Amino acid sequence: MSGDGDARGLEAAAATAAEAARELREAAAALVATRAAEEDALRRRAVALEADVRRLQASLHALDPSTLDKVEEELERARVAITDSDVASFLPSKRNGKFLKTFLGPVNVRVARKEDKLKIKDEYNNYRDRTAYKFLLFPSILLLLRWWIWDGCLPALAVQIYQAWLLYLYTSFALRENVLIANGSDIRPWWIYHHYLAMLMALISLTWEIKGQPDCSSKQRGVQLFLRWAIMQGIAMHLQNRYQRQRLRTRIALGKAKRMDVVAGETAGVEGQLLLLYPVLFILQGFEAYVGVLLLQTALHGLASEWQVLVCGILLVVMAVGNFVHTMETLVLKLRFKAKMKKAKSRQDRPHQN
């Protein structure tokens, strides 16, 4: 009898659990349907408002100069409020670029929650900081050991390990930046292309034949020049990272940039660092072009038989020219922004003077 009672009790409990599961399923389905309807309504509002802001920004030329700056600032704040908040998740998502599709396939890398997006960006910034030190440290160690232990002759394995690390580094940079762009970050296209070229150069240099004695110094001239350029690159990366982070923090506080942005166009503040950063950047670009030309001369004059020397020289010159053009564009934008700010301030001071 007790066995029958236990069976009936178990049967009743199972029926109760099945009924509770059915009710829970219906409640979850109702919640999902309600949430989908609300999200669809918010999506339509977000798309419509973003289109209105863009339309108004396109009509600014018709305004009187006395009111242009104020209206332009209000519209910019509205744009940032839309694109730098949870509202951004309701806007149409960007498709993955060819680079991401090549490495990841048709995977959606867009993150819904803003906190998770900011974690991706913070990790990218931290990765850049860590990389700047490594970029400076690794080639310095190789050149020091060449002079101290290796009798002026770099071993092939040590150089190839460094070049493999470079290939990994630039590939990871390109992947992270493409993911950031898919999640709303503003990164200038040149930096993406620059890392593609650097990936190609690292891949080619990985196949570079590292010749030893005799006459090791002249045979490894291209490798030595490349390592010296890498040291300069590490110094510039460190200065750039510090400056850009402070600059972006200022723009976010002014409502002129999104928290997901990485590198902005026009600049505000941090003048002391600019006096140091821009000369270092121009020196680096000149040295980069110089190393590229030396590699070309080395290959063309028959001092190195490897085709890798010629191609790496061409890539270095192309990257140097692209970096110079990009730096000049940024500097011109900064000067224009300063002139605009001075003009707006003079208009604001004019009524007080009258």
C-alpha cells in the first residue's frame, strides 16, 4: 500500500512540475514577445532620430554664423548621446569586414551590452600599452646581445622568433580594431591599412634568410636597420598611447566623442605633450623612410640577394609616406579646430564689449 501511495505522490508531483513548466514557458514566450515589440518600437525611434540629426547637420550651412556654433554643438551632443549609449544597440549593425570574415567566418562580433563594449575597448588600450614596452624591449635586447654575446652576428632563430611575434602582434591589432569598428568605435581607415601592410612585412621578414659569418655585419645590415626602426617605433607608440588617451578623455568630457572611440579627428588640450609627440612622430617617419630607402639600395646594389629586402624596403617607404600624410591631416584639423574655437570665442565676447 505504501508503495502505491508513493507512486501516486510521485505522479502528482510530476504532473505539477509539468504544469509549472508549461506555465513558465508561456510566461517566458509572452515576455519575449513583449520585449521584442518594445525593442522594435525603440529601434524605429532610434533610427528616425538618428536620421533627423543627420538631416539637421546637413542643413547647418543655411544658418547664420552667430547661431551656427550653438546649433552645431547641440546636434553633436545629440549624436553622441544616441551612438554612445544603450540606444546604439537598436541602430542597424555594421557588417563584418572582409578581414574578420576571412579569419572568423560569418560570425556576429557585435556586443549588445554597452559595458561589454567598453571592456573590449579598455582591453585594446591596455594591449597597446603593453605592446609599446615590448616593441621597445625586444629589438633592444637583440641588438645588445648581438654586440655583447653573439660577436656582431645575430642568430637566425632569435630573429625569426621576433619576426613571428611581430606577425602575431599586427594580426591581433587588426582583428581587435575590426571588432571595435563593428561595435561603433571610430578608427581612421589608414591605421587598419597600416597594420595590414605591417602584417605583410612581418610575414615576408619571417622568411628572411639570416646569413652568418663570414662578413656577418654587411650581410645582416637590413636586419639591424629593421631592429633600430622597431626601437623608434616603440618610443613613438608609447608617447602616442599616452597622448591619445588623455585627448580622448577630454573630448568625451566635452561630449564631442563617444566612449567607444579610440582615435578622434580634431584635438583638444594636452599642448605640452603635443610639443614632444609631433617632433618624435616626424622623426620616426623620416627614419622609417630612411630605413626603407637603405633596404632598397641594399637590394638594388646587390649587397643582399634576398627579394625580401627589396619588398620590405618598399613597404617601409609606403608606410612612412602614409603615416606622414595622416599626421599632417590630423595637425591641419587641429589648427582648424583651434581657429574655429577662437572665432566662436570672439563672437561671444563681442556683445560684452558693446
